[in-house]
Amino acid sequence: MPVISLDLPADVLGALRQSPRAFGEAMRRAAAVHWYSRGEVSQEKAAAIAGLDRADFLALLTRERVEVFTVDAEELRRELGDD
């Protein structure tokens, strides 16, 4: 698995009251939610990025008030056969 390293000011973790490990997990989850909400990754990929199973990722989206399922009106019409 690739490892990504970030340089942060020394006082950031103290201000957030998080360990480096907890901060890394929070960053992964925030990135996954962000990319999913923009439609850049699927739920499955976002869950993997977040380090969660899909059910826990859906719960995270709910807590973060991010739409879990997005369907545009045209797509819905096609699926319902209302062409």
C-alpha cells in the first residue's frame, strides 16, 4: 500500500488534540467523503479510502449530512420509463 507523508506545523496536532494516527484516519475519511460527494469516486472506492466497510461509510455520510444516493431528474425519468 502506498504511504503518503504530510508536513504539518508542530502545533496542529496539539490544537486538534489528536494523535498522528487519529489525524491520519480523520484525513482519510474527510477525503473520501469529499471525493464521493463530488462524484469523483464510487461508494465502494470511497469506503476503501476511508478505511471502512460500505455500511460504516454510509453511516459516516449520514453523520456528515452528505447525500447517500444522488440521481438527477433525467436519469430518474429514464429509469421509470417516463421518456
